Amino acid sequence: MTTEIRVPTLGESVTEATVGRWFKKAGDQVKADEPIVELETDKVTLEVNAPAAGVLAEIAAKDGATVGVGALLGQIAEGAAAPGKPAAAGPIAPPAAPASEPAPAVAPAIAAPSTPPASPAAAKIAADHGFDPALAEGSGKRGQVLKGDVLDYIARPQAPASAPQPVPAPVQVRAPAPVSDAAREERIPMTRLRQTIARRLKEAQNTAAMLTTFNEVDMTEIIGLRGKYKDVFEKKHGSKLGFMGFFVKACVGALKEIPAVNAEIDGNDLIYKNYYHLGIAVGSDKGLVVPVVRDCDQLGLAAIEKTIANLGKRARDGQLKIEELQGGTFTITNGGIYGSLMSTPILNAPQSGILGMHKIQERPVVVNGKIEIRPMMYLALSYDHRIVDGKEAVTFLVRVKEALEDPARLVLDL
């Protein structure tokens, strides 16, 4: 008897993944619930555990293969590996019998109910634009048309009405390299995560009316406060006192005053979000991910620092869940940890604002008519000018600056 290994549900709007690597070879002994294969989606990397103990009899989807939800990855046969032989020799004998077993697994897919109706948000947007949502290609479960599918369809007006399938974008191809150079080059395929990062960043540039405004903040008070209390803070809360917690609290206060920076465009509507889920950009070996700290306005500084530390560690280890990367309303990115002095961050669509932190550097500044050396940081706010006016963007950044330069404001909620 064999047990099938299939692609699990990957999360909302995620319909396919790429096989990253197998941890076992055909013929290896496996334990129940042991990680057996790694899958990469456009959001996270996840491990699939063995559904039963036995021998890995077959690998149906090789490394690099693209697989959909429910697709067959491999099969596990009962029994132990034969000593001194390739273990695959024993389990492969039964395939003739199991060959008829996959049929029931396919049968439900054939007899599955028809495609469900479009989601309410998708239907509304399609109605506002005067077309049938069924024209858009659905990416939801069983082909359901979601809001993002309708927006993608609207963004491709050149597609004929009778052909909902989008025309693939031209692939950027470079000119052939000289033979002497080509021999010293290494060509590797982009991971699904890297492809998604590239696509989303370019979409943000093409869609939003993006503009960046700058300011600088004197970090003297924050550094002093952190230096005074960091040891007792860590002893009491079990988490280090960093700078990000102060920035999160400062941004939440500014977002409450300037709600446009916490909004997004949905068709011809503006959605103002009266909740504060802040995404914190984290660099990992596989690319940039943005885990979300939810309801930051309801969390104290210690809870924010603990959550950020936990999400950051799991992001670097590739252990984030898909839901932990969704639902953000505003993003903070810190290029200063890599030494960046100034940058213009790109929006994390469909959000209307992103704050860029940078390196703290001592510079001469005028304080009360005297030149003093102060630890200064440049701040950059990139925003969608379709939603946020220049006055609102500048005011937002000034409020963040004021809160950081006078941390008592954060404690007193001023």
C-alpha cells in the first residue's frame, strides 16, 4: 500500500508553487510528519511533511517543477528499506496495483462543482467598469475570480473581450555575451519569490503616482533613553530594546492624524483603514519579505519589540506563514542597518505610504543658535500622490520627527 504526498493548500490567492528541494531521495526511509520536501510560493517557503512512515517510493515532481494545489509530489510505500540494496527496489514492486489508486483522487476533481461566482468585491468592481467578471481569469479556489483578478484584467485594456487569457509580457532578453565572457558567467533561474518581488515593485511604479519627501531626525533623546533602560528592559521583557519599536509607535500616531497615508484605492473608491497593521521589511537570503505586526495601536513598546524580533527571526529562517505577510496598511523599511544614508523606498502596493529609515550618523547641526554634533538620521516617506497630498505627506513626516525627538510624546500619546 502506498500513501500519496500532495501539495497542501497554500493560502488565499496562492494557487501554485515551485518544488525547491527534496530532503530525501527515492528509496530513503522516512518517518511520519518528517519534513520531506520544500515548496516555494510567491510569498513564502514552506515544508511538506511526510503523511506516513515508510519508504519514499517515487518522486513525481522534481526540483524546480511548478505544481498546483493538490498535485502529486511523490508516494510513500509501507515497509523498511532493504539493507545493502537500493531501497527503491522493494517498494517499486507494488506500483502496478496502486496505479489504479490515483484514479479516485482524480475523480473528485472531474466531478467537482462548477466554478463559484466571483467574490463580492470582484463583482462590484467589474460592474462599475461595465463588464462580466467571468472574463477575468480566476486565481481563487476552483477558479473563483477575486478582486485582484479583476484589477489585473482592467489593467490590460489591450486584451480582447473574447479572450480573457492575458497576453504574456515580453521577457527581457540581453544581447549574447562574447564567448570569452560567457564561459565565466553563471546562469541560474530566478526563484518564485524573486520573480514576485520584481513584478510587484514594477507594478507599484507603473500604477501609483509615487513621490518621496524627506526630513531628518535628531536621535539624541531616543539613543539616550535606550542606553538608560535597555538592560532593565531586556531583563524584564526578555527582548532587546531597539529603535524599531519607537518608529512603529511614532508612525501609528502620525497615521491617526493623517489617515490618507493609511488608505488604499479600490476602483473609484478610497478605503480608509481604522486599524494599524504595520509591515516591517526584513532582508533574507531568498529576498525581501514584509511580515506584518497587527493592531500596533493596541500594543505596548515591549510587545511590539517582541513581535518584530520573532517575525524577523522566522523570516530569515523561512518559517513565516502566508497570513503573516498579508493585510499590512503601512510599511517601514530600514536601509540603515546596511549603511544606507539616503534612499527612496518603493511602495508596497496597494498601500499608500512607506517610511524609509537610514543610517544614524553624527553631523554638525545648529541647536539654539550654536553648532553641535548630533546623531542624525534621514527619513524618507514615499507616498501615492493619487491619495496623499503633499501637505499631508510633509505633515506626516514632521509628526514622526517630533515624536522621535521628544519620546515623552509616545508615552503620553501626544
